[in-house]
Amino acid sequence: MTIGLNEAFTISPAIYQRILRLNPQSKPILHRVLRGKDIRRYHLSEEKRYLINIPKGWTRQHCGGSEPEEWIRQQHPEIMRHLDQFSEKAKKRGDKGDFWWELRACAYLDEFHKPKTIYTDISHDNRFTMDHMNCHLTNSAYIIPKCDLFLLGILNSQTVLYYFRHISSNLGDKQSGGLRWIHQFVSRIPIPPAAPDDHRQAIERAVRQALELAPQEAAALRGSHEQQQLRRRLDQLDAEIDEAVCELYVLSTEQKERVLAKES
């Protein structure tokens, strides 16, 4: 989604906690917001930012017959106290809602409040994960409106990465540039329509473990024994997924060696 004035509507954890402490009723319009760089392979960055999301039409829908600005200042005083710092800029922007404190309309806003698969728009490799926390995304990240462990494993596989390198545009050279993980390319990834139960279950089992271990590995002290153990286990899970996915795509021995060698 396009926010329009990040400095006003995107807030730090400290401001988020202050607003909730003083005005707990404001929680429904505060959401964790993710940028593309916050999305990692099977997990999210530990860095947190939050969005004040008062969408177009929300104020009129809730204020009844009250004067809109008086009502929202009474109901959500801490949010308005924060936004007042940016009111002049907010009033001048063209991409606002019905009032200066509202965001522009977003056609897929409801999808943010559902479990979903999410991914970044620019990355050297495939970085897909799941979100069950109703996170909102900036325009540097995208959603697939479903949570499917089998699909997630395929999207994060070396087979898909190998294929994607041949269809996506690249910002820079193949070593230093980033692939454009945008809809026009991601929608071209061929997903096997069916899979034997043992393959599906093996992929789902490995992905479930990866979703559990990847955040732990990211939080562990870099270089520590714990971090190294978790990294080895995640590499093993990736290898299991890659092996199963290669079989799903019925790759020849030569194709499989080329894909798993991570060549481009």
C-alpha cells in the first residue's frame, strides 16, 4: 500500500507503546507495517515499525452525527497529538482520504487482516514467508492471499530461484544486482498442480520446521554455537525441500545438478 507521508503515519515501537498505554482503544487502527527489506526467508526482521492506518471513509463511518475532527480528537487524542506535528504536510498531499488524518483508499486492505504469504519486491534470492499477525505492507512488498506450506516451500526452492533468474529483470549485474520479484514475473512461476502425498507431506513438514527455526537463527548471537547449529539444520531442511521439488518438476539428472549447484 502507498502511505503517502511515511514520517507521519509510520511510527516507532516507543510511540506505538505510548499511544496504547494512554489510549488502548486506538489499537484497532495501529498495525505492524513491513517494508520489503523486513521480509526474510521464512521469517521477518526483528526491527519493528507500526502504521497509523485510518483508511479513507473510516472517520465518517464511525463518528455518527458528530463533527469529524472533534470526534477523532476525543476518541484518539494521542494519535492526533502525534499527527498534528505533520498536519500541514498531510493536508497538502494529494493521496489522502476524506480528511488529512486518513490514508488513501486501498482496494486490498481487507487482505492485510488475513493470513497470507508475503515477499519482497527486490532481492538476490527468493524471500517468501507467512504472516499471521495482520501486518500491513508498504509498496515495496507483495502478498499472495493464502497460507500454504507446500506452496511456500516451492517458492523458496532453488528450482524456482533458478527459473526466476531467467525470467525476471535484474537491477545491476547478476552478482551485485537484485531480482525484481514483482507480480508480472512471480505470476509466471509454474506451480505443479498436484503432488504425491509423500512429497507434499515432506515439503510441508520441512517448511513448518523452517518457519519455526529461521526466527531463532536470526535472533541467536552471530557466530555462536546455537546460531551455527540452527543454520546447519536450516540448510538441511532447504536441501530436503529442494530434493522433493526437483522431483515434482521431473528434472533430469543434468538439470537437477545445474539447479542445485545454484548456477544462474
